[in-house]
Amino acid sequence: MERFDYRRMSFYQIWIRSFADGNGDGIGDLYGVYDKLDYIASLGVDGIWFSPIYPSPNADYGYDISDYRNIHPDYGTLEQFRKVLDRAHALGLRVIMDLVINHTSDEHPWFLESRKSRTGPYSDYYIWRDPKWKGESRLPPNNWYSQFEGLAWEYCPEREQYYLHVFAKKQPDLNMDNPKVREEVKGIMRFWLDMGVDGFREDVITFISKHPQLPDGLPFVPAINGMPFYKDGPNLMAYLREFRAVAREYGAVQIGEAPMTPLKTAMTYLTGEDRVLDMMIQFDTMMADCFMTEYIHLPFSLPKLKRAFSKWQLALSGKGWNALYLENHDHPRVISRYGSEEYWRESGTMLAAAYLFQQGTPFIYQGQEIGMTNIRLGSIEEYQDVATINTYHSFRRHQSEEKRLRHVHIASRDSARTPVQWDDSEYAGFSSVKPWFAVNPNYREINVSREEGDEQSILNFYRRCLRLRKGSETLLWGDYREYFPLHRGIYLYERSYRGERILVVCSFSKKEQDWQLPKGYAWEGSQVLLCNYPGEPKPGKLRPYETQVLRW
Ligand code: GLC
Ligand code: CA
């Protein structure tokens, strides 16, 4: 049973701690969210994805959960959540929650019990292994590194065993091979679905089935050397089917996060009547200026970005459905990466058109709609994110402090986690007191209130794009085709449906450029649906970071 058609929708992602502080303690919360629901609805989106708002010691800001059925006291109460949910529904906004079940917090009661002994009722909830001994020295069970914090194993003297953590030490991995754990997951799903939420974004869901032997990974690949043995594992499909059955009962939508999952594997999750996910958050489109992670920075390559876009568009066409995004809480701000801070308004609007008109369901991350950019803090001590801080320190043998900080400026996901800039008053209107994390000093120029009053603003351009998309059968359902894929400065794609054709042309260049219509097109009879410069665009010319949407 499907309650709604997620393919027509677009979502707004809230990372609550930095969204809006409603009770004046410097931390974003559900009171702030409640006050901003009208604003969110005014964008023209149809749903909200909440990054985790559950109780959490915040080792990974909510992605380390200590209670799956409650709200973090910093953010409010279950009662306040119900209010937000009801009001969102009344405004026509669906609400999806983050389902983080690859791991819990080490302060979750299950783990507190599990670590006590090898025999208790929770002893098998996590992935415990005996040490390896080399003479007198005790070694971890294998050579895997964690993605966030040193080796992937932590020793527990009570059990004389190690537990696995693919992420931070405070994020022990659950043992999904234990049927009791899977029942817990289903119970959590039902808890929120019974309350009325509309689905889940499923955190690193492709990591939940580990290779039974946990073999050694390559010794010289840090951070991800264990990945081949915990990603897209042997029982993943079976487990996802179990969770799917619960979601189906409620007509809920499921969006799985899948770092590094290749397209071919993704097709097995996303296609066919018995598909286990409705959409997937793939990472290919996030790698046009880096290799594997933003910390291995490369110059931005438009052909690489276009290849990633087109690959997913073509593969899923008629078979599945894409989740479209350029930002979330895990990546630095896209204008600072793929656009230009110098041509801030132009590139911010162009990037919107570059992805919102592809086939799929767009996700817009808080602050993206006003063109927030990366923050550059003066020292590592000012950063908050566990991954940022540990990556910085792990390069200490090879790189100067200055160089490492420069990398943080380019790569840190903390750039996506600065308080949302609502107006130009102190603390950017986010809070009445000093916020928990630094406000980007550019808030006097970049803020919601200023952009509300400007017809040409990034904010109002997002609104126009979303309205156009929703009102156009061609943009919703049309076939996708890319032209001139090797062009280094222009991205040109077509959507076509029942005789109507729409071309979206995007300049990724600071220079003026000439461009040609593809074969079979003529300027005559074209209609300009949208342009990010005022006035009529000139046929065949693109100003810096100009975008045009044209219809035949
Ligand atoms: C996902 C989340 C990220 C988190 C990680 C571990 O990638 O999006 O924020 O740190 O999983 O839960
Ligand atoms: Ca607060």
C-alpha cells in the first residue's frame, strides 16, 4: 500500500541542532522547528527529513543513539514532536525520521548490558570477538580501521573481548545477524510509524550485514580497509526485506544511505516489484572534487560530475527512482565546492537548476536554499565534528598544521553544521544567546530575511524551481538525456515527455561562454521558463554561472 507518491515530492533536511533555537539556550530544537514550519512550507517542498533528534551523548551529534523511542532533551519532548508532526501534516508536509541501526551509542542500555558479560540477554546484540594473541601481546581480532577514530576494535576488560565500531569508539556496531536485534529494529520502526511519521532515511543501511569471518582488509588502506567485508554484505537483502515488510504495512517511504555502493549492486536494492528501498543516497555525485572522501581533495571536474549525474539518471530511468541532492550534513557547502563564492548568487542558483530538474526526488539541506557557504575557523579547537578532528590529527606526521587546517576548511562537514542564518541580527537570528557552534561571519550578507525581499535571491530561485518542477509532467516524468558530456564548462541536459522537450543549460564557468543547441533544435519556438539573470537571456550566450531552462 502506498499512501503518497514520493516521486512527486521534494524534501527539506533538518539537522536540528543548528536549525533554529526556540527556547533561548543556544541549541536548535523542536520549538524552533515549529516556528519555522510555515517557512519550510513556503519553499514549496513536500516533506521534512529529520536527522536524528533522539537522546544521544552526541559523540557523533545524534548518530550515536542512546534511546530510540524518545526525543533528546536539548530538542524537546515527544509531546512537542507530536505537535510538530501534526502541524507539518496540516501544512501538507510529510515527515521522515533517521533510522540509525548499524550502531547505537555505547551509552545505550543494550550496550551497557552487553559489555557486562558473555552470557546476559544482550550479550549477543553487538559484534564481540576474542583477541588475537601474538605471544604475550593482545591484538584486535582483525586489522580494520574505523572510519572516524583509529582501529575499528575497542577492548572491554569485563568480557575480555573486543567490540567492533565501524565509526567512532562510542558507536558500537549492532549484530544484525541476531534475530532479536532485527525485531528491535522493527519495533522502533513501528513506534514512529504508529505515531504517524511517513518513512525513514536509513543511515549507512548497507553496512548492517558483516562478512561472517571478518577477514583482514588491506593493510595499507586506512579508514576503509574493512569496507569490502561490511558493505553490501551477504545477508543485507534478507534483512532489508524484513524491514521492508514493516514499512509496506504503513505505506512508508524508505531512503537508504549507501556510501560506495556501486550502481550494479544498487540496482538490486532499487528496482523490481520487490525492491527493498524506494531511493538511495549514493555518493558518486559528491566526488567531483575529491577521491573517496573530501579530505583527498582534487580540482573540481565538471565532466566527472556530469558522468555521475548521467550514470544514475540513465540506469534508474523506468526502473527505479533517484534521490537527488548536492548537500547534506555530511558534506561541505556546495557553492564553496562546485560553484564559486565570488559568483555566489549566480553559482548558487545555477547549482539548483543543475540538479532539481533531473528525474528524481530532490533533497534540499537547511541553509542550502539561501546559499550558505563553508566556514573557515582559525584553529582545530573550534571544530566540533569527531570525523573532522580525528582526520586532522591523523595527518599530523605528514602535514603541517597550516596545511591540515586548510584541508579542514575545504572538507569538513562542520561547514554544513553552522547555525542557519535567519537575519542580520546578532547570532544571525538563530538564537538570542551565543550558539553552541560558530556562526559563519557572512551572515550579514547571507540570510533568509534579506533574501526574502530580493526577487533575484537564491532563496526565491529555489522556490521558482520547485514550483516549476511540480507543475511540469515533463520535469517529473520525462526521459533524461545529456548533451556534450565532455564539455568542461557547460552542463546541458534534456527532459522530454509526450512531445514536450525541456533543455536545462548550466554554466560552471567564471567566463562568458558560447553554446549551441543540440541537433534537432532551433531557437525558433523556444520559450524561456527560467533564467538566473534578470531580463531575457541571449540565445547562444551564457554569462558566468548562468542557467537557463528552455522549453519546446
Ligand atoms: C552516516 C551519517 C553520518 C554519520 C555516520 C555514522 O553517514 O549521515 O552523519 O556520522 O552515518 O552514523
Ligand atoms: Ca534550544
